[in-house]
Amino acid sequence: MESARESSPRPSPFRVITISREFGAGGESLGERLAERLEWQLLDRRLVEQVAAAAHVDPELVTRFDERCDSWLHSLAKHMFSYGAIEGVNEPPDVFDAESLASRSRRVIEQAASLGDCVIVGRGAQCALSGRADVLHVFVFAPAEERLRRARERGHHGDLPALMAVDRDRSDFLRTVYGRDWRDPRLYHLMLNSTLGLDTLVDVVAQALRR
């Protein structure tokens, strides 16, 4: 009886997966495949669009601030935009800038995590949800040449310096908003090299869910 009990599968302690990634490393593809395999919700670009809808601003403006620290657009946005609450409750007007976007995104991330069964790509989710025991955190990296090839396959036409600039933006965003090092291994349960292949990465993460 005891052996049968031990061999029976236990429910996964994880209800959410966050995926952080170097630009072009394939983190978006991993998120898509995991969400499809697990039949979970995927929050990536749609998270940005949801924040934009809640803030009543053009999604293109939100994209400019997404995973970036403030730039000259910060001053422009302060004079042009105000927003209400994500929950739909009116709040006192405020500016729309990188800091407010990070705050709004975090609230969406926390709401999604409370529902569970979701894969969240980027947007500082590994920090926003770092205190939750039911979240599996994954970081995806790859050699520069492989990342550049993948990025071009997804429509990015920049060169290697442009690719690295996106990484710097993401690193600066996390350091500024959360005070954490983007590549700190203590933020993650798994750090995966995508040259192993997408199928292998999906299998590894799925196995980690069943630990």
C-alpha cells in the first residue's frame, strides 16, 4: 500500500511559469510552446496591450516603454497622458511613463498569477512574483550568433550591437524597477541554453513542473 502511494503522481506545486530571456534566445517560442502543451494562458505581448487598454493610451507608446527605463519620452509622456486603474476603477490622474507602466504591468502579472495556469514572458515577472512558491522561474540564453539568427527569423533586422542593446534595456529595467541583476541565477529555478533545441527545453521545463 505504501509503495503504491509513493508511486502515484503528485500534483505540481507550480501554477505559473515566468520566462526571462536574452533577446533572440527563443524565450518567446518557449513560452508559446509551453502554454500550448500545458493548455495554459500565455501573457507576452498581450500583457503590454492589456496595460495599454487599461491606461487608455496607444499600444505603440506602451511598447516604447516596455522593459526599458525612462528616456526623453518620459518628459513627453508626462505632458500628454493620464490613466485609470487596470481594474476599471477611476483613480486620480497621473503621468504615463516607464515607472507607471512597470507598476501597471506588475498588477496585471499579480492578477494573472492569482488565477494560475499561465506562462508569463518577460516584463520583470520573475521579480514581481519572486515571493510565490507556486511560480517556476526560467531564464533562456544562447550564443550571440544563434540569437541573431533567431531574431532575424522573427523579423528583427538589426545587427549584433542592436541585439545587445535590447539586453541592456532589459537589464537596466530590472535594476531600476526591482533593484535586481537580470542574470542573477538566484532569481531562477532553471537557466537553459536554447541551442539544446526547443523540444528539449519544453521537456525540461515540463519535467520541472512535476518535480
